[in-house]
Amino acid sequence: MQTHLNHSSKAVRVLIVGAGAVGCFYGSRLHNPEKGVLVSLICRSNYKAIASAGGVTMKSRTFGDYFFEPEYVFPSIEAAATPSKEHLAKPSIGTPTPGPVTWDYLVVTTKALPDVSDDSVQISPLVKASPSNSQSVVLIQNGVGVEEPYRKRYGDGLAILSAVTVVSAEQIEHGVIKHNRWTRISIGPYTDGNGYAEDGRPATADGMKKTLEFIQLLKEGGVKDAEEHDERDLQAVRWHKIAINAAMNPSAVLSNGAPNATMVKDSELREHLKGCMLEVFRAAEAVLGIRPFPPAKTENLKLATADAVLTSTERNEGGRPSMLGDWERGAIMELEVILGNPIRAAKEKGVEMPRLQSMYALLKMAQKRRDDNRKKAKQENEAASAFAAGARL
């Protein structure tokens, strides 16, 4: 049974910004009322389903089937900034009327779409930015450069934890999450992507402390493959994942929906995918100053070569990149953080990425034309409907 603590108690409050499959999975594992860890959700299209059910149905091969009952379920960021009793997942007689809440962790799991909105601005009603602020924002998002808007906006007034995850989870219907076996999350602090002050001292001692605290919460929730990294190593993990995403995601769209395993088993596409990954590796060497990239494996950092990634992908029968699903649904793709940001960061260091640049240009235009055509068709339909209504008068 859910226990609602009074806001004056020493609860650790976690707010998931984006209650999709990834957000709900990690939220369900972090939620631990008996130990004073209370998780709440900000939902979008699934708000009615989750709010009416009072939580999320989880179906997991690792943790079994269970029901995740968060503390609050919100329809928007604005609602989370001023919680009311109606937002409690299970309002009950005697539950105190909610007052102001300080969220200890703001866990952002939405798609990173800087060409649509600035997430650092969107969450501003939830941030108590000040040098003495104990809040942390945890960015579990794809791409590179996702942290910088937060650092520019909040400076040292908000601790930034950068997270890279590989998790097999999907929302099979609103409020129902299916989690498969594979789960890994790597977390580290963020200051400037380098992690060192001008005099060469580590600049992230407090960030590492917050990283370890958050990882402990995950491990207490059964997430064993939660790994801490210093800032530079975490950025290496992020760039390594972008090498995979920047190769697989756009190529799946441009190949008319070819699954991952199908692409790597085709000799021409395999050569293309390897070329994309090597472009990102060369860029990472210049941007991060880590040579060679990927670096030699250590106890804390084990990053696979391009050939090893491609070989392992051969077994991923039916696996489809998320960008392909976005394209097929007519949704906006994460082109900027997966392609645009790496291309621009590399260019600043004098490194060209011709394969990624070509895919970026083609997909930006394809997305624009698709959206323009959809808008035009809508306007024509509205005009036709208005004309037909007028003709009947």
C-alpha cells in the first residue's frame, strides 16, 4: 500500500518528466516508500489512463508483473509545480492537503528535441536554482549536447547528472509497460563535458557524490547494472552510443524500414554503418581528446569496437531503431541531438562527417516536406469542409 508522507518529513522526492516506457520503468524501480523514496510522474497522452488507474501496470521478465503506484500523477509541468490533492495517485481520507514540494531529483526522460522546445526552459517552474540548491536534474536522453542548455540556464544552481541507458522497454498500451531483460544505465556528473577546472583540478566532486547517491537508489530498486563514471568517461559512453544511434537510426529510415539485423547482414549497408561509426569515433577523439577512440578497455570503461557492435547486432532480429518508429508515426525525429549536434561539435574541431552530414540533410528535408504536406492537406480538407457547409445553407 502506498504511504503518503507529510511534506515536512525527510522524504526523497523524485519527479519523472516524461512518463513513457523508460520513465515509468526507472520510476517504478526508484519508488521505495518504505525507505522514504517517493516517485511522481508527469504524463502526456497517457495521463488519463494512469491517473484513473492510480498507477502503472508493469510487466517485466526481470522483476515480474507488478503495479507501480506513484505518489502523484500530473498532466503537466505546471501542475507539478503546484501539486494539489487531486493529483495524488490514491487520494484517501485523512491524506494531508499537499503544499509546496521541492523535487530532489528531476529525471528527464522525454525525447530531446531542441528544434521544437528547450527542455531547460520547460522545467524552470520546478527548479529552485541557487548555489545552495540541493536539487539534481538527471538527463536520461539520447544524443550529445543535451546537458549544455541546462548548464547555460542554471549555472551552478542546479546539479546536472548525465545518463546513458540501454533498456528494452515499451509502452504496449497507455499505462502498461513491458520490460524485457536487458537494462543498463551509466551516470556521471556534468559541468562542461571535460570535468576539470582551469587549474586542472576535478570540478565535479559534488557531482560525483550526487551521482553515487542516485545510483544507490537505483540499486536498492534492483537495477544492478547502474554504473557511475566521472564526467569525461561518461561523455565517452555518450559519444559511443551516439556512434551506434547515428549509424542505425537514420539508416533504418532511409532504407525504408530495414531492421537492425537486416542492415548489418547486407554487405553494402554494413560498410556504410561501419563508416558512420568510424566518423563518430574520429569526432570523439577531437572533441573529447581521447585517443584512440574507443579507448582501451579498463575496469570502469568497456566500449566495443565498430566491428564488435556490428557483429553483436546480427543477433538483434526484429530490433528497430526508435527514429524509425517516429518516422512511421509521423512524429518529429531526434535529428539534432543524434546527427546535428555531433556534426557541429566535430566541425568546431576541424573534423568533417560526410556520411552523417548527408543523412542529416536528407532527413531534415524529408521531415519538413512530410510535415508541410500534412499541413497543406489539413488546410485543404478544412477549406473543402467549409465550402460544403456553405453550399448546404
